[in-house]
Amino acid sequence: RLHEALEEQVPLYPSLTVPTRILHGAQDRIALPAIHAAGLDAALPDASCTLMDGSGHMPHHPAPETVVAAMRAAADA
């Protein structure tokens, strides 16, 4: 049901006004980065996107330190 859920959510993306950091596994074959990460990055006015090399659908598993650093940076913004 991912596709159906995204169809409902995508129109709401531009209403998000908080700074957003997008971390996406570059090798994700479930939610393709060129569609999902790039689309979200383009739709949000204050977003930054990082593709994480060597990571698939769950980038927090192979690179938890990268995810934690991004969360800390977002908290300080």
C-alpha cells in the first residue's frame, strides 16, 4: 500500500515549513532515491537531501553515526 499512501501524502508536502533533512540509501531498491528522495527534496522549500552510499532501504543500519549526526545537526538548526 506504499503507492496509495504516497498518493495521499505527496500533495501535503509543500505545506511542511520546518527545515528537513532527507537521508536516503543510494542503493534503495524499494523506495527509489530518484523518485522518493529527489521528489521530496524538490517539494519541500527548506530541505536538504543526502544520498548515503552503501546503504539500501534502511540506511540507519549500516551507518547509524551518519543518521545521528544529521539528527543532531537538525536539532541545532
